Amino acid sequence: MGIIMSPDLTSSPAGDTLLIIGYGMATARLLNRLADRGYPGPICVVSRENIVGYNRIQLTPWLANPDASIDLNLVNPKVMSRLNIRLLTQTDVVSFSADLHQARLSDGSQLSFAQAVFATGAQPLLPACDFKPQPAIRAFRTLNDGHFLRALPKRSRVAVVGGGLLGLEAAWGLGQLGHQVTLIHRNSHLLNRQLSHPLASLLANTFIKAGIELRLNSQVSGIDSDPLLTSITLNTDETLPVRCLIAAAGIRPNNDLGQQSVLATAQGIQVNAALQTSAGHIFAIGECTEFAGQTFGLVAPVYAQAEVLAQRLMGGSAEFAVSHSETRLKISGLDVFSTGQISHPKTQVLSLVDHHQQRGRTLHLLNNQLIGAELLGDLSLANYFNDLIRTQCPINDNRELLLGRLQNAA
Ligand SMILES: Cc1cc2nc3c(=O)[nH]c(=O)nc-3n(C[C@H](O)[C@H](O)[C@H](O)COP(=O)(O)OP(=O)(O)OC[C@H]3O[C@@H](n4cnc5c(N)ncnc54)[C@H](O)[C@@H]3O)c2cc1C
């Protein structure tokens, strides 16, 4: 993977510096846009990871297809060379003072800045029970995690905790690599935030047919990992022998540094529509943020924030607003799509399921308008349903809607 870096540091006065903490997907997009717009000032990026600016989203197809050449790089060295940038990898910002305009780094050095951006992302939640920490109990968040999973001995017994998008993709990828996978999910059906019951059970069948064992309504209540992981116990009292446990059941915004720096935080670092924190010269973007009471776990809002901030840093007045996001499962040959609201308590729900062909669609209507749609197996109508939701087109014929033939769609 050809990731940059131009380590050399400019001699610009540190006092003008824009400090960016973290070099994940939000920062990659921000730097691209700053380069496009000709941002003139010195930038210093401090990154905990050794590889920077890679496409985390593609880690799951990358895991499942070791022979395919999947480009994870989001950094174009030619574009980056337009910026006056200094990069410090494998370095943490360990303390930060907004008032003094200073940050202390894990190598002991001190950095002065004029403005700063928190882009510290989020961290996965590990099971809440006690266990002896070790590499075999981990999340799937970084390229290093991916390398660990790819190197597991053949036919390992692996438990994946979490039946959301990431858990499903990780379980599928590990199954493709020939491991014996059990997927543990605390809800009664998979992808419960994106799918309602009919399509979720079709999806579950596909996983079972692929040899992945499912444990629904289940949580990990004990981990036997002293000295090495040998088994886990579920709240159903079942014990599963496992060699590796992958946690994919939720994330927590990385806001500790923000909190310690006395920026306003709740679930994440609180930002306004200009992406300013409670200190006007400190910004935050990505999964570390909280905007209007909402945190983020998908890249679309993260990228939208990066676009707004790039404009702001160039003197513009763009504002960030939350828009509805769609989600798709990235498993080759297993198409799942969900958009809009699928759990509004007052909707009329229409479902069309073809068990034989393993495909179906479920639509959610409120006040004669489509507000949510789920598709499995055939995504050809995804854009059509997205448009109906976006334009709030009145629905007069449910049957035509279900068949995808409603007239006057945008
Ligand atoms: C396997 C996987 C698959 C995914 N698939 C999808 C998908 O299909 N669709 C989708 O929309 N989203 C998906 N996501 C989510 C998406 O990747 C995230 O929304 C996105 O990466 C968030 O970007 P970010 O820059 O906020 O955080 P990150 O990309 O996590 O970057 C934050 C960086 O900051 C660093 N950092 C933290 N604290 C410090 C510090 N104190 N000092 C220095 N550095 C620090 C971290 O180490 C990290 O490198 C997926 C995520 C994973 C893990």
C-alpha cells in the first residue's frame, strides 16, 4: 500500500500551525479538501497509528479476499505535496491545553498551535466481563487488527460478538478464510438497526447455510483467558471453546483527551454546525464528535463534516447538518441495503419476501409517505426508494410501491 509520508518538517513558526490529532478517514478527507483549496499554512498531523489515511471501510472485503488487490490508500502524495505538512506517526497527543495553545506528545515533546482539530475517531467496546487482556481478544478496527486476523491458524474457532454491519462482515470474512465462526448477537435478529424481522431471518439463513453458527438473544458473560483464551460462556449458560474473540458490538467516541482539555463533552466532543468545540479555535470532526445530541458510526456524516471544516478553515461559512444515511452490507454476493427510518412505532409496514430466491423488500410508510426501506438480494430499486424518501412523494398505491412501479417518483 503506497501511503505517503513526507516526514520533513517545515520551518514555519509553530504558532501558525494547524494541529490535527488523528489521521483516520476524517483527516484524510479534510487534508484532501484543504489541498484542493490551497490551504497555505503549516499543518502538523499527529497519528497514533503507523499507517495513516487508509480506508477502514475496505478492511472487511480486504480480510475476506486475501488474493484480491484491494487498495486501502486514501492519500494521494501528489495532492498532499501541495500542503505544508508535517506528520508524526506512532505518536499520541497525551495532553492538550486549548488556552495555552499547546499539546504534549507521547515522545515528550511539546507542540504549539494556532488552531487544532480533534479527529480521534472512536474505540470499539470490548465485552464488559472480566478477562485477561491478550491479542486474541480484540476488536476489528485497524489494519493491525486485520493482519492479526489474517494470520490466525487455519480452521480456528472464532467468536464474533455483535450482529451489526461490522460483526456480520467480520464473521463472513473469517468464514471465507475457513475458520469456524460463531456470531453472538444480543438482539433477537441480526442487523436489528437496519432490518426488521422478515429480511433479517432471510439473512440469518444465508449465514447458517454458509456454515456460520448464530447465537441470538445472547451475550458473553464470562471469558476464560488465563493464561490464554480457551472458551467463553454466554448468558444462556452455554460454553463455547474459542481461540479468538472479535468484539464488534458498538463503539465509544474517543473524547477523553477533549474531556481532559476541558472541552464540552457528553457522549462525544460537542460541536456546533461550524464544527467548533466549546473553544472557538478548536474544532472536531468524525466519530469523536457529538452534534445536536447525535454521535456517528458511518463515514458519510464524517466526510460531510470534513468538507464543512475545510471550507471553514479557508474562511467560508458552510454549516454541517445531519442528513439521512443509507447502509449497505459489503459482502460479495449478499446484497443488503437499508435507508431511512425502519423502527418508527407508527408506520405501516409492507413486506414482500421470496424465500426460494432468498430476496425481499420491506417498506415503511407514514402518513402516505415512504420513510424507510430495506432490500435484500436485489438492490436495483435502492436509488428509487431513496428518492421517494428524499422527495416525500405521496404514496397512493401501496401495491405499485411494493413492486417499484409508483409513478411520479423524482
Ligand atoms: C472494519 C470496518 C468497516 C467499516 N465499514 C463501514 C461501512 O461499510 N460504511 C460506513 O459508513 N462506515 C464503515 N465503518 C466506519 C468508518 O470506518 C468510520 O466511520 C470512519 O473510519 C471514522 O473516521 P474517523 O476519522 O472519525 O476515525 P478513525 O478512522 O478511527 O481515525 C481516528 C484516528 O485517530 C487516532 N487517534 C485517536 N486518539 C489519538 C491521539 N490522542 N493521538 C493521536 N492519534 C489518535 C486513532 O488511532 C485513529 O487512527 C467501518 C469501520 C470499520 C472498523
